[in-house]
Amino acid sequence: MMNIVLLEPEIALNTGNIGRTCAATKTRLHLIYPLGFSISEKAVKRAGLDYWDKVDLRTYADFEEFLEKNPGAKIYMATTKARRCYTDVHYEPDCFLMFGKESAGIPEEILVKYEETCVRIPMWGDIRSLNLANSAAILLYEALRQNGFPELEKEGNLHRLSW
């Protein structure tokens, strides 16, 4: 099972959108405190629509507790400071895709310990970053694609007509 890790997320709507993506892809969501909102807030549930109860959610007091409870986790850290593009690595089927808070990203004190697994999404010019929910979806779907979209529906059906 893939994992998305949000380190100190600040915006409820982003976390709700990421939660919905996790529910749709059978991906576990890990939230590391402090959060900039309450998980029970309407904004989180509204962004996740009626899928929030389908999210496999884990919470942690801090990054150290996350590491303790997930020993040996292969963690890929999304950062604009990385030297490697997110498409240049092979994602294991049970890896962790980690994203920092919207205003500051993942602290450099953490990044330097994970230099080999830091990845970036290419962007043009002096744009600082993409939206957190969009970034999480981009990396997650690349990791899922590399692993053959395990357990996901790859074909759809029309509602009223037939193909």
C-alpha cells in the first residue's frame, strides 16, 4: 500500500483533497502534528466529500514518532530544493511520499538526512511551488503507474450508453 505523509499541513481543504485522493487510490494518509486545523473541521470533510470515512488515517505527535512507528520506511521527500526529478526514481509499492506544510515545505534539517530520496516537480521560472494537493496527486499517480496501479480500476463504464 502506498503512503502519503503530510508534515504539519496548514490548510484543511488541501488535506481534505489529499484524503479524497487517498481514498480513491487505497493509499494510507499519515498526518504529523501540529496541524493548522482540526481533523473534524467541516472544511476537511467538505473537500473529501463523503469519502473521509474511507481514508486509512494515521496521526503522529511529531516526525520522530512517525519514524518510530514506521521503522525502515522508504521515504521520498517532495521539495523544490531537490536535485532529482520525481520521474527519475523507482517507487516501491509500499513507499512513503512526504510533503511539508504549505508555507515552508519540509525543514532543511530533515531534508539533508534524505538527500538521496528528495524529489522535485519541475516548474517554470520563479514560481515557488505548486498547490499541495496537486503535488501529492502528481507524485502518487507516478508511483502508482510505476507499480501497475495495483488494485485500481483501469477501465470505466458509461452510465447510460455503451462503448
